[in-house]
Amino acid sequence: MATGQPTILATSGGYKPGDRTRLEFNHLMHYAVELSGVAGRAPRVTHIGTASGDQRWWAAEMDQAARIAGFDFSHLNLFTMPNIEDPEAHLLEQDVVWVNGGSVVNLLAVWRAHGLDGILRKAWKSGVVLAGVSAGSICWYQGGVTDSFGPELQPVTNALGFLPYGNGVHYDSEVRRAPAIHKLVASGTLGETHCTDDGVGLVYRGTELVEVVSEVKNKAAFRVTAGAGESVDAVAVEERLESRFLG
């Protein structure tokens, strides 16, 4: 693929209300395509909606947004069976794989049952840009916090691990997220954890964080690490990472 190196864009965004449709792709989705380096043809983008059960109504909304964006767009569904005969060959032909939100725990279980974890690693290594929002962000890391089990946030520590960090999403809009991340980092359940406000994305080349971008002004990312001390607040150190506005 055109990137020439493994690339991940992990986000808490990517969508906006449309002018004539309910949904359009926002700057983060378009930036994922830009990162792929594709030129001279429509970008090939595949959406994976496992985390929300491959909802067909959502796929239809995405199709409309893709038409407006000019993408060569497809879906890899796993419910009730894969809709593509050879998912590996299909994904390796893509410029971008975009993973939607929902239950990251269910996503991981279903992907592993179908061997998609190994296929996505191969795609990442080959230069296909891996991107996504919420559960579609956390999945690329070692873990994070999730409401997959119920309203009370709980840790997930068995994500794909392509990136050697934890991940926190919706950091500014869901008030329980930051305290939960701090507690888990302080206890050592999560290691260094990278978090995004709504509308923010983190760009990794290989496993190195190289850029913070945003489709909303004055939003940021945060790096949470363990420090010294006895209280939770004292041992979780939060560093604000300013973003580059894409608009």
C-alpha cells in the first residue's frame, strides 16, 4: 500500500451531520485517506462494523457518506457469516480500514473467532492505514476502559496490542472516563495510556505517536503515565498534547 509503513489513526471522531443526508465523513476520516497516500483514483476504504453487530441501517448511512466523499467504499460484515469470501485478500487491497464503535469486548471475541486479528496485523504491516472511532480506536492498543460489560466502566487488557499503550476515548465528553483511566494507570493495570477528546485523532507510524490532529478546535489528546506517590491522583500523571486543527 501507498503509506510504505505501518500507520494507525485512532480517534474519538470522524463523522458529522450532513447537509442533505444524516451523516457525512468529517476531517478525521478524510485524513485517514490522506495518510494512505492514495492518488489518481478513488480511495478504497472498508468499514468494519463488528462492534455494533454489523447494523445494516448504519452501513446504509455510511454508504451515503462515502458517495458524497467519493470513496470506493465497502463493508466487511461478520454477522451472520462473512459477506466476503476472502477477507484477507480484500483487506490487503484497501487503502484504509475504518472500524466503527460499539462493544470492543464483543469485537475482539468475534475477530479472534474469524482470525481477523492476524489478518489485520498483516494489513497493518503491509501499509494499509488502520483507523477507527471509540471501540475502533481502543482495539489497536493493549487495552483501555470500556462499558462493554455494563454502565460501570471496566478495564479491557486483551486488545490487539499493535500499539504498546492503553487508550482512552471520549475523554472530555464522558466524565467517568478520565478518573477510570487514572485509576487503572496508577494501579499498573494499564501502562502509558493515550487519550482523545471528542474530535481528536492520534497518528502512529509504526508504534511511535507522531501527530495529534483534530476536527474540532481547541480539543486535545492526553498522555497518562504512572508517577510517584501513594494516592491515585499522585501516581497518575496527565500531560496535555495539543492538536493540529484539520479544518
